[in-house]
Amino acid sequence: MVPAPAPPADSATAPAATWRRFAGLLVGAAGAMGLLVLGFVTLLDPYGLRAAPGRAPGPIMDLNQRFMYPQVVRGGAYDAAVFGTSTARLLDPHALDRAFGGHFANLAMNAATPWEQTQLARLFLARTDAKAVLFGLDAPWCEADADARRLTFRAFPPWLYREPLAWTALFHQWNQQSVEIAGRALMHRLGRMPARIRGDGYEVFTPPESQYDAARAAAHIHGDAPAADAAPGADPATPALPWLDALLGLVPADALKLVAFMPVNVAAQPRPGSAGAAREAVCKARVAEIARRHGATLVDFRIPSSVTRDDTQYWDALHYRLPVAGRIVDALRRAVDAKADDPDGFYRVLAAPRTTGP
């Protein structure tokens, strides 16, 4: 039998060469697609990396305010701001402008920890010659583990809060979420999608007042049993308060400095005489000392009052109805002017700047 002729020497390497070409094309196409995605996100700038005075930020399109509010600050359009959680989100910047002057943004964030609030306030104070600040405080500012519980399940982008903003921020937004938000920004530019909330950060996040149901609200307010009070000890730790102290120290001396414990329903307040009430009293006294040291007005709405005892003023134990927000702004103005407790008991003034003579 005559043996078959041997294949050409290069025929054995042909499949390998074909696979190398295929792999090269695949990697090249993936790289090109990745660069196109990066270019798309960079062009639409969904998080306002290019925002600056004279260069307005884009629309607020992300549900997570932690990604959106740094561009509001960097845009430079606001010289006054509210910081806090959802208990301060209904304070309308336009009403605050009328009450105190300046140009307010509401930068309160849902469930923001004291540490997260501090990062945003630091950015604002580094970028702005502030005319007024309002810090809306809640129970987490008084908690012993505030320095350990710095984040929530919501993503927090520290790279957006650096000052100055690093060029590597471009690559931090090279991901699916950024592409989605950039797509929404494009749809907004084309007139196909409205901004999620107003450019100054304000949003009425509660349901329409026409849908208010007192029975349902009462169920939300009283449905969860309050947590047991932890004994505070003789000297309870309040590790977040030095952050507030430092922030007030960064506010210009001639700016209006307001600090307010927000008016949650009495169901969310510690029971009088309890260990929790004792801890809160110590915390409030320490905040008052900080406020006096920095010439700030400290207003305490977190007390039993005709508002906080009235379930029909609330959607749940933490969130008051829209008309209450207007009352808070008016009350803050009165507190600054009178430097005295509210005759109707809505608030107490725990600290106020000293009045200097002529």
C-alpha cells in the first residue's frame, strides 16, 4: 500500500492562526465597544463631573441621591443648603429663600448616615462661600455606633466627593449603572423624559395630600413596636457629634448657622424617663454646646407637641405631611428672630447666638 502524502507543514498551524485572529478581533471589538461606552458616558456626564460655576450640572436622573447631589454643589448655583435625611427633604428651598435670603438647595438624602451627610456638607463648604446652612438632625447623630455604621445598603461613591475631583473619576463611572443614567440624561435632552427631581434637590416624595388616609397612617405610625432602650451609661458615647462640630467650624463666621432636631411623631421618640430619653437629653445638651461655640441657632422640634402628638400630621412615625414642612420653615424664622421657645410648644430653642450691643 502506498502511504498517503504528508500534509503541508503549515496546514497544522492554520486552525491555531484562525483562532488567534478570531481572539484578536474579539478583544479588539470588545475594547472598541468599551471605549464607545466610556465616550458615551463621558459626553453625557450623568454625574456632573464637569459641573462648575458657569457650567450648569445636568438633570437629576438617578434614584440614589448620593450620586446626584455632588454635581448640584459643584454647579455653584447655591450659596445655602439643607443637610439631613428624609425628615428634612420636604423643606422647600424656595420657602427657605424667602425666609432667610440666599439661594438654598435641599441636599438631604434618604436614610443618610451622619457620616454620609458630613461628606456632602464638607464638599459644599469647600466649594461654596456659604451664606446659610441648615443641619436637620435625627436619632443616628446621637447613636453610640455612628462612627461604625457609616454606610447603608445604598451605594455611596466616595470618588464623587473628593475635592478636587480626580481625573480617575471618569473610570469610576465606566459601568452599567452609569450607562443607564447617561441614557436617561440623553432622553431628557431629547425631551422624552423629565428630570426625576428639581435641580435644587427638592422633591415631594410623600404621596399626594389628596390620597391621605388617617387610618392607614396610624397603622404605619403604631404598627411597629419601639425598640427596647439601651442603658446609656454615665457618659454615653456620641461619636458623630465631633463631625458636626468640625462642620460648623468650616461655615463662614458671618453665615447663618441653623441646627434642628426634626419633628418625628412621639411614637418614634424615646419614652419619657427611659434610658433612651436620658441618652437623647445628653446628646441634645452636647449639640447645644457645639451650637453655642459656633454661634449657631439650635431648634428642637423632636419633643412632644401639638404636632408630634397628632397622628394626622404624619404619613408614618418619621415623615410629616407637606403642610408641616411650611410650619417648620416659619418656625425656624421665628426662632432665629426671637431666640426663645415657641409659645405654642412646637419647638424649643436650645442655643442661639449672643446678641451684641451697638
